[in-house]
Amino acid sequence: MSRDRIIAEAEGVVQDLAAAITAPRDRECLPCYLDRVLHEVSCDGTHALTRHYRDSTAPAATALLQRLSRAGGHCDCEVLFNVYWATSDHVRSCEGVRLGSTQPCDLWFRRRRRMW
Ligand SMILES: [Zn+2]
Ligand SMILES: [Zn+2]
């Protein structure tokens, strides 16, 4: 096997791993998704993960990023810091939301209801 091919295969593995981590789980809500993935990858200062979640689960929610930004979530980590608060410090897995919904599950509440 050539060196280039080995490198290409290694990169493929890393990409598969990244795809497995950043893929939203079945009925996982947005803040649970961000909370889980941001333990594995660091925020790059954009809504890359939120956009990925939106595209994967709720492509019709075109105003989601603007709504989150207005509520103080100007990037993926700020969405967790500024928009959604956990209802408990106890780490639990997502309780699940309706497919296509961008609402949080019962583990979270939104800080500023009027923004929504
Ligand atoms: Zn951030
Ligand atoms: Zn959840």
C-alpha cells in the first residue's frame, strides 16, 4: 500500500469518526445535541453544529440561527451558555423531541421566552 493511500484511509477514518460524533441521534433535541458534541469537538465560533443539526433534522427551520443569535447564542457554545439552561445538573440522556422540531426536551428551558 502506498503512503498516500495509507494517509487517505486514515483521513477517511477520522472523517467517519467526526461524522459519527456530529450526527444527531434519533429524536435528540438541539441543546442535548450541542452539549454532547461540544464535549468531543470544540466550538469554532460559528453555528456549524447548529446548522448541521438543523440541516439533518429540521431543514424547514430556516430562521433558527437568527433566532438563536438574537437570544445571545452567536455560536454553538453560546447557544448552550446563553439560550438554554439545563433544568438539572444531573447529566441525563435526551428525552427526545418530535422529528423536525427545534424545541428543547424537558431537560432544558429557554432563558428568554419572549425571544421565541
Ligand atoms: Zn462558541
Ligand atoms: Zn434533549
